[in-house]
Amino acid sequence: MSDMTEAPDAAARARAQEFSGPNFDLLSGVSLRLSVEAGSTSMPLAELLALSEGSVVELNRQAGELLDVMVNGTIVAKGEIVTIDGRYGIRVVEVATANQRAAGVERR
């Protein structure tokens, strides 16, 4: 983990300016739920009910692998965990393509 001290770069500011105009202004205040998924697993109900404090559940992702950044259940990017003033954050490493985002919608 590392401290996040970088401000948005010029390229990020330029991308943000691409989204301007009356239609975007209308939607720009809409709140969306952003979440980060560290991994998942499946287990029988009996194993789930047997979980207790201190139990460890193995996930389907390797340590050090990029995490999925999701908005309303759709993958929009991949990133890595950072700390910001003692709190967790996510540094975006790659932004999902339109095809990757569409594939995420189809899986739901």
C-alpha cells in the first residue's frame, strides 16, 4: 500500500472536459454507488453457517492482482488499494473499455 498524494493529471482533466454540455450538466449531479471487489467465492450453505469470528474464506483472486472498480454493479476500471490519511482508497490503473463494460452488464 502507498500514500496517494498525486493530484489528477492534465490528461484526466482533459477527459473530464470532454463531458460537457447541457445533457451532461443535467446528469452530472446524479449519485452513483462505486464499490471495489476484492474477490468472491462459492460455498455450501453448511460451510457458510459454520463461519465464526476468526474464520478465513479464500477468494478467487491472487494477492497483488488488480481489484475491480464497479459502478452500480458494472466494472468500469481496475485498480490497487492505497491509503489516504489513514483511510483506504483506490488508485485507478486501467479504465475498462466499452466492450468490457458491456460484458459486465450482460452477466447480470
